Amino acid sequence: MENYNNNFDERYEDAQKRVKRLKGFYSHLIVYVLVNILIVFINISNLKPGESYFQFENFFTAFFWGIGLLAHGVSVFGHHLIFGKEWEERKIKEFMEKDKQEHKKWE
């Protein structure tokens, strides 16, 4: 029974951490969208007559902040694609087997 409680507590803590990371990403996304909408309106209001909006400096913040947001998204969602649960289990077994072989070698 205690093993179940420990396992439940561990899973609960993992779930809490994941929810916190998701909340952080979605907060970041909302701020990104709102700030960039504000920047678009400011840039449009500062345009001179006949000047095109499509200039790099008008997209500078959105572009580079977008790269940061993409990295944040990959850190929240993408690590499961590369380092999923199966990978973790496989690595744990690999390390345990290696340790077992090392231990047998010295017996």
C-alpha cells in the first residue's frame, strides 16, 4: 500500500510540474500575442504617407521573440517527442544492466 502511495505522490508531483510548465508557456504565448498586436498598432500609426508596413524593423520583435517562444514550446511539448517515457524506461534498464554487469565482474 505504501508503494502505491509513494507512486501516487510521485505522479501527482510530476503532474503539478507539467501543469506549471504548460501554464507558463500559455502565459508567455498570450503576452507575446498581446504585445505584438500593440506593436503593430504603434507601427501602423507611425507610418509616413506612402510608406510600406512590410519592413524588417516592423517584424523584428515578433520574429526574434517568436524564436524564443518556439524554443519555450519545444521545451514544454517537444521533449516527449524525443525523450518519451519509452526512452526513459529503455535507458533505465540499460544503466541497471550495465551496473549489474559491473557488479558481477567484481564478485
